[in-house]
Amino acid sequence: MGLYEPVNKLEMWGNTFRSNANLNVPSSTFIMEADTKLENQSDDASLGSLGDPHIYDQEDTKRIDKIQRRLAQNREAARKSRIRKKAYIKQLETSRLRLIRLEQELEKARQQDLFAGSRFDHYQMGLSGTTNSVISAFESEYEQWVEEQNKQICDLRNVVHADITDIELRILVENAMRHYFKFFHMKAKAAKTDVFYIMSGMWKTSAERLFLWIGGIRPSELLKVLIPKLETLTDQQISETSSLGKSCLQAEDALRQGMEKLQQNLFESIVASQLDEGSYPLQMTAAIERLEALISFVNQADHLRQETLQQMYKILTTRQSAQGLLTLGEFFQRLRALSSLWANRPCGPV
């Protein structure tokens, strides 16, 4: 519709009105009145459609208040996020300093012949050349194993509360698990060469030997270290860990009974033997054969430890497993540090 169409129509209507009513009124008057009516109608229509302007003022005020509240909430969330970030950074720095301190203590322990590799050279002097080389290789591998474990503990400590994907976390967890399995393989090889060396724990620090059980820590003790430090467990997880603990105790009791029987047989064989110079009676030969069973006991004990770790990995979530491995690693770190502190404590007069 064109801009001037209303005016043309109004003129047509005005002419029609003049011809019908015979009024001597100028057409422009009709046009002006019509324009006035249209304007009034337009204003009325506008007011009718828009309504009371105060309503719109109230709506604008509400909208502004809502926006301001949202902005205030965003500012508060950002403030809390900054506080959490600062706390997390502080925690990382504290953990880093703690790790540096522990590494310094471990290095100091090595230098003072408190570490496994240099502590028992006098013992190795009595071993054959092959046995000595195997045990030396084990001590060197174990030292490297501990250093690698310290690095893994540091990595787990940095990411266990960080916002990373489960896939990335699972890689770290599985690497830590394989690292423990490598340790069991190293022990089995060394036990085959000198089972007394492994069972005595001579390759461990003094505080670690306090918890020694058939060449290592009891599997049930592993659970006592792990479970209390985990995040909230579900009812199903609580039930499964409880069943695992009972199974560990039963297996440990079976191994204990086997060890007691072996010790009794060895005792009887040795008491019954009377060694003549340059001869070994049948009882002593039997005793030596029974000692071979010690290797099997060490391997069974390590197998039980490995199975305990694997079952816990199946029961827990990836993040819980990471927390558990971190807790376990820090436990052994503290034992080694305690050994160093004990050895370097100030001693009074004897």
C-alpha cells in the first residue's frame, strides 16, 4: 500500500459525503478531520496494545535485578574458584617440598650405608661368586625400583585431585601396578638364588623389617593401609573389601601353619643328625631338601600380595585406585624416612 493511499481514499469518502448530504463543506475539512480521527485511533490502539507503561518499568526493573543477581553469583563463583586454585597450588608446593625432603633423607641414608645395596657387603663376602652377583644385581635393581616408585608417587600426588580424564589416570594406575608386579618378579629370581637373604629382609630398611612377613608385608596389613584413606566406599565396595580381608587372613593362616610345620621338621632333622667330619647324614640331606620349600613359601606370599592388589583394583574406581596406590607408596616412603631418622637420632651416653 502506498504512502498516499489513505489520503486518496479519504478524499473519495469526502466527495461521497458531499454528494449525498449536499453539504457545502470543503473537502480539505473532511480530510483534516479524518486524519485527526486516524491519529487518535492510532494513539488509542497503541495505548491499548502497549498497556500501562508502569508495567513495563516494573518488568525492566525485575530483569535488571535478575541480571545483577546473576552477575553477583558469577563473581562469587569466580572468587571461590580462585580460592580453591590457590589452595590447590599451595598443596602442590607443600607436597613438592615434602618429596624433596624425603629424597634428601633417602640420599643421606644411602651415603651412610643405610640403604640395601651397601648395608650388607660383609654378608655377601661369604656367598659364592654366582650368588653374590645375583644378589648384587637384585640390590641395584631394587634401588632403581625405589627411585622409579618415588617418581610415580609424585605423579599420582599431582593428579589424584586434579581435573584429568579417567583414561589418563588409568594409565598412571596401571603403570604403578605393573611396577609392583616387576618387584615381585625380581624377588622370585633372587629367592631362587638365596631365599634366606630375601626372607631376612636384609635388603630393606630397619623400620620396614619391623613389618616383615615371609619376605614382605602381610596382605591383610596392605588393606589396613589402603582402605581407611580411600574416598567414600559404596555398600558393595565395603562388602567386597571385607570379604577380601577375610580371604587374606585365611591364606595367611594357611601359610603360617605350613611354615610352622617346615620349621618343626627342620628342627627334628637337625637334632637327629650327628655330623661326622666330612660327611652329611641322610637327615641333613632331607633338611636341605626341605629348605627348598622356603622358596615356594616366599613365592606364595608374594602371589598373595599381588592378588590382593589386583582384587582391590577390580573393586575400586580408577580414582580410588590412584588414591590407594598413592597411600601405599607414601607408607613405604615414611618407613624408609623413619629408618633414616632413627639411625641419625642423637644418642645419649651409654
